Amino acid sequence: MCLATPVQIMSKVQGVKCKVDGDKTIDISLVPNAQKGDWLLCHGDLAINKIDADEAKTILGMIKSCQHQHH
């Protein structure tokens, strides 16, 4: 199963590309008004929506609580 996950823009946007947390580069073509510091909902390497920090933290918390531990 694939999930869209929150990421935060860490560097200045260069055209339709930017660096996000984890030193990953993503495409922000679908979120043209994105700026450094913004939180985005990202699927793969494509940002699909801008979200606020509270929503990002809630989603990240849910993802963390659902992770299975392998023994």
C-alpha cells in the first residue's frame, strides 16, 4: 500500500523542484505557490497538496503509531 506522507520544504524552490526533509528532491508542479518551510502532502516524489503544520504532525504521528515492529 502506498501512502501520501507529509514533508517540509527545506530549501528555496528551484522552478518546480525543491529539497524536503530527508534531503529528498520532489516535484511541486501541482502546488505552484509552495515556499520554503511549507508542509506538503507528498506521494512518491510528487507534492499533491499543501497542508498546515498541525495536520502534518497529526498524520506523521498516525504513521508512526501504525508501524509494525519486525522481530
